[in-house]
Amino acid sequence: MSTESSPSALQIDIARQILLQAQKEGWRAGHPIVEKTLAAMFGVSRTPMRAALEILATKDLVRLIPNKGFVAATDLGNGSHIETFSESETERLKQQILRDRSVGTIPQEVSENELTERYGIARGTIRKALTQLSSQGLIHRQRGHGWAFVDSLDSAESLAESYRFRIAIELAGLAEPNYRADPDALKALIAEHESMLDQINAAGSITRDSWLKLNASFHETLAAWSGNRFILQSVRMQNDLRLLRESSVFDRLRPERRERSLKEHIQILRYIGSGEIEFAQLALRRHLESTLQKVEDRIRSER
């Protein structure tokens, strides 16, 4: 990448996507970065991918090892570096698509032409957003024509199934023999929760996106510390499915419910930080079962 020209919007967008992927996968310093794999995942060619990695290298977030390729230069798993790059048009579009799908204003099957007409955005941006949602497992290209969203948590029964699955998987993660929390990431995650609590107390509200991101980060980080890639993949998939539902549910959550959830997260993190894993398991079980109980009560009342 020439030092005489500024990075393009595409390159910055890809750099941000790399950091988001690093957060999801819990990249630590030294993690190998496979350009070809990321380029295919984001639906771009190798040239802008290399340029995006060079942007990250200038910020000492990745480094190039001769004859080997790029690796993470620092811990990228805690997501603290994402705000280095402002949210792109593609990222904003992805969030809008998820919100519209969650309230049913977009059908399960949709075409690029329909989305282009709906949002008044260039088709290339629409396709990029859909490709990134596809890499998250939220949508897939149909044979011949259009795209189809995956089945989401759109019924009380499916939501209850999801919570029972999460209880089993997330508690299993805490029981892994090599479970180890990263001290810096732990401290940063507690600080993020405390900052959001302060914001609720001061302003009485928080943004939908900040809530969804922090909530997902909490559960994925706990899973990443398990060291079990299959547990982490399962938690990621559940978080992605929750995006399709919680984008619309957020506005119905009372402030005290959000505050209680944040405090429960902090307590779980503090148990982990002090090595009291059994207490963390009990607290996490209570945290998830409280919502499951409400869902199951609703199912019984509707029968």
C-alpha cells in the first residue's frame, strides 16, 4: 500500500471486519492470519485484504513475519481495538437488516434487488453486507436466485430450546480442565460492564448496538477462555441467532432488567477472576435459568 495515499473506505472496512473476526475467535498475540481464508470469508480479493492488514500493521495490531505471513501482534480477542475504526456503511447496513428481519419487515427469503430498492444503497454494498452475514451463519445464498435467512428464535419453544442448549454448553465451558481467563481481558470486560451501568444510572438508557455487542462479548469471551474450539463455535452460533431476535426485543427490556443482567455478568467475571469457578458456574446457571423460566412460563400460559 502506498504511503502517499490514504486508505480507501473498502480497506478500512475490511480492517474493521478483521478485528471483529479476531474478537469472535479470541485471537491472542502470535495467532496466524490466513489471508486467503479471510478474503473468501469477506467476499473480497487478496489485494484489498493485504492492504487492510498493512493498515493494521501500521497500528501495531498485526505484524508480518517474512516467508510466513501476518500474525496478531497483540491480544485482539477482547475487542478493545475495534473502535480504532469508525463503523462502516456496510456494518450499519448489516445491523439495519438484522433489525428489520427481527420485526418481520423483511421476509425470510429476499433478493438483492429488493434490498437495494428498500434501502436506497448501492448493490455492491448490499452484497457485501449479505456476504458478511453469510459468514456469520445468519443467511445463505439460494440456488438460482436470492438469499434466505436461517430459522431464527422466533417462537417461545425455539427460544426455550436455545436457552437449555446454552446452559449445557456454557457451563461445560467453565468446567473445561484448561479453563484460563486472560487477566487483562477480564479487567477490560468488567470495566466495560461498569461503564455501561454508569451510563444507565446517569442517562437512564443505552444504545441497542452497545448492549447487544457487550452481551455477546461476555458470553463469547467466557467460551473462548475454555480453550475448547467447539464450545466457542456453539456459543458464537447462538449469539448470532440471538441477533435476529434481540435486535427487536431490546426496546421492550426494562432498564432494571438490563441493570440486573450487567450486575450478574460482573459477579460471574469476579468469581472467575478469583478462581472460584464453581461459584461462577452456579451464578451463570442462575443467570440463564431466570430467563428460561420466564419463557417456559409463557409457553404454559399459552397452552
